[in-house]
Amino acid sequence: MITSPYEKYRQSSVQTSTPSQLLLMLYDGAIRFVRSGIDGIQKQDLEKANLNLGKGQSIVNELLSTLDRTYEVSEGLASLYEYINHLLIEANIKKQTEPAQEALGYLTDLRETFAQAAKMVAAGQSQEIVHG
């Protein structure tokens, strides 16, 4: 049972979000966890690094497993997600920030790209509503 007001809000926001908002939430989470993992490596807090890089991997795996493979671009995205996952594993095993920084760059770029695409779709939908 959820008792925290924050948890209730978070659950409600997930349940009422559009697919594009959910995708951006996933990217935001992955970015936050990878940054925290990098911080753990830099501070020699190996437990923090392992935990957060693992959470980042889990989100990337979720992005990979939920890809709609009916679109041609999906195969390229799948390859990129697999590479990002590889980088996070490498960073976690070797406790090196460089692979995690590279993965973070890809995640940040993808998040920005999808945010722009969501804005374009939303603008197109409001144009259709206005012009009926």
C-alpha cells in the first residue's frame, strides 16, 4: 500500500502520462542513475556505483524490450541501446567513468531528440484540432 504523498503523486503521474511522456520519464531516470553511478565511481563508493549503473541498465533494457520493431528506425535504436548497455556494464565492471560518460551522452541526445519529436507531434495534433 502506498502511503507517501510523493509515491501517490508519482504513481498517478505515470498512470496518466502519454506514451511520449513515459518515454521521457524513462530517459530522465536512466540519465539520473548513470550520473549517480558516475558520481559513485568518482567518490570510490563502489556500492553506489554498482547500484545506480545497474538501475540505468535496467531502464535501457526496458527501452530495448519495448521497442516497436515494425519501424525501420527501431533496428538502429536497438543496436544503440545494446551498445549503451554494453558501456554501462563495462563502466560498472572496470569502475571507469569514461564508458558511463559515453553512455550518458547517448542517453541525453536521445532524450532531447524524443522531446523535440513529442513537441512536433503535439503541435501537429493541435493544428488538426484547430483546423478540424
